[in-house]
Amino acid sequence: MELCHHFPRYNLFNPLAPVWCVTPHEGRVIHRFFDTSPFSPSGRYLALLRLPVEDRNALPGETAEVVLVDLHEGTERVLANTRGWEIQVGAHVQWGSADTALYYNDVERHGWQPHGVKMNPFTGEQQKLDGCIFMLSPDGTRAATTCPVRARRTQLGYGVILPDEYVPRNRRLAEDDGLFITDTATGACILVASLKDIVEQVRSAIDWRQYADGEFYGFQCKWNPQGTRLLIVVRWVSNQGLQRKNHVITMRGDGSDIHLAIPAVEWAKGGHHINWHPDGEHLTMNLNLHGDGLRFVQVRHDGTDLHALLDDVQGSGHPTVHRDGIHILTDTYCGEPLAYADGTIPLRLIDLRSGEEREVARMRTKVPYPDNTLRVDAHPAWDSHFRWIAFNGYAGGTRRVYVADFSTLVG
């Protein structure tokens, strides 16, 4: 791709890789998250979301825009409007197995029913799905999600916003809430593992009596790269809302073979952002294993062999292991030790064999809003060939998306 013909080059702080701003005009644009790619399967297009506002959270029925950027032509086009978004991950806009299959969440205002949409961005043809989308399987045939409506009971920013009277509470271990799978060909959605199923399967590993005074919800869920297993973050929130505990559960795509991978007692030491390792058998995340700060850690999907990948390299941000198993890419939160005092953060590329670290780029992400939900996270995400990355930044008083060419840094 010859991005220099169409997009302004980003040169602040002398990046080690070529970087371009691919949303230089109106702004208010984000890509979804660090665990899926905004690049289309061919690599030609980026699928993004333009927020209607960025200084407050979404209101019920407020519409955002699904945006397509053509990296070959340098053009930008609005594909659709959606009411199914929040400010951190938008409408979960992501690609299926071809450039002709794009997915996102929406909400029917009549009845306030959330649902997924499958769209051909070139013809405008749409298919309404019965279920919603958090993450598509690698082959695009199945969409996994927790309940996007209940998500706000544990944290704003990751689901859809409905009027309060349409947001259920899980007063007990819910049998109608948990992990949902939608067939993207038929649109049919099933609950493959309820929260009650999940807790009963891992009950022997945890003293669940301490969770009597509270509510369980599903938060994030993710397919492994092979499409054979899923992880789900199950959150417990105290009835007063003052405590929150995270458990990482894994299972097969049909809801069987349920394991506790990371218990809340480990997460509570300090940790965030679980993800699959490229081998599909292990998970990676930031965790304060030994009380000396965050480290990049790895654990098997059944909870065994939890260990630090590097003893002397600090963890941060949203880490993703390259498919070579050798490099890890991550950003940094503004409040983490490796962030800069001027509101900029590093994009870090680390060699897991030697511990050598390179700061590939430095980008402003700090925003002038006190509400942490309104923060900008870079969320660096690879393309399918692991040559390009896309990430979010904050420039000119608005959210923008950037693309970097990593071809000279990793094979």
C-alpha cells in the first residue's frame, strides 16, 4: 500500500516505523479493540466507527456511523448508522472471512432490541442477526457475545446503551445469561453456556460462598485463533457496587470442557487485558504475579503453568503476541509507569527471547475529560498478515486512527 499518496505522515518523536493518520478530516473515529483487526481480509479497507460525540457517554437511541476507509484510494465512506455502540469499543465493527462481510451491532428503537448486522459494504445488502456480536470466529461463521445490555452493570463502554428499564439484573446465577453464539449464515442465536452452568462447572476450584452478596455477569469473550475455544471474563459485582472480581473461564465453542484459567484471587493482585496466545492453547495478559509490578504472563487454558514471560520487563496496556510467538506488541495506559508526563504513550515491541524492547511510536492519547470511560486507548491491532498495525490516538482535539508499517521490524 502506498499510503503516502493519500494520508498525512505522522513524524512526531521520530517513529521507528512509517506511520500515517488515516482519518485526517472530521475525526471522532476509533477502531474496535486490540484482539480483532480493523483491516479487511484483503488488507485494502479499514472498518471504523465515528462517534456522534466524544466528551460524554452514549445516550439511548443515539446514532454513530460505521465508516469504511479505502487505503488504496484514500477515500472514506459512511456505510451505515447504528444505535448499538458505546465509547470504548464502538459497535464491535469487524470483518468476516471476506471483504464482502462486515459486522456490527445495532438496536431497534421500537422495543429496544439489540441485534447484530451482517453487511456487504459494496452493495449495502444487510442481514439482521438474532444475536449480537462481541467477537467473530476466525472463519466468520460464528459470532460470540456476552449480554451487551447487561455489560453496563459492571463497566460502561463495551456494550449497548438502552433505557434503564430495559437493562436486566442478574439477581441470582442466571440461567438465561452467559455466553451466546450466533450462526452468521442463518442468524440464529443460542446460549451455549449460562452463568449458572459456568459457575457450577468450576465451583470446586473456588470458594463461591464469598460471592453470595452480589451479581454475576459476562463481560468480554474471545475466540482463540483456531476457532476451537473461547474465553469469557465472568465478573462478580457486589450488591452495593463497591467491589468487582474477575474470573477468566475457557471452554470449547459448544460450551463444553469448561475450565477456570485465571481466578479472581490472581487478577486482584493487579492485572488486565486477557488475550489468546497464537497457539490457541494458552492465554496471555498483564498480571502482578509477585507484587513487583505488572509482567506479561502466560497460562494454559485449563489454568496450569501460570508464569511470567519475561521477569524484568514491565507489562502494560493491551498486549498481543505476534504469530511468530517471539514478539509482543502493546501500548500503555496514561496512568501506567511507562507513559510520558505530556499525555503521550509508547507503542512497545518486545522480543520475548531476549527482552529487547523498541519504542516503535509515541502517540498522544490523553483527553481533557475527567471521566475515565471517555479515555482513548491506542488498542494496537495487527492485520491478518502481521505486517501492519492500526491504533487509536488523540490529535487536533479529537480521536483519530493511525496505521503503521511493521514490515521492517518483524518478519
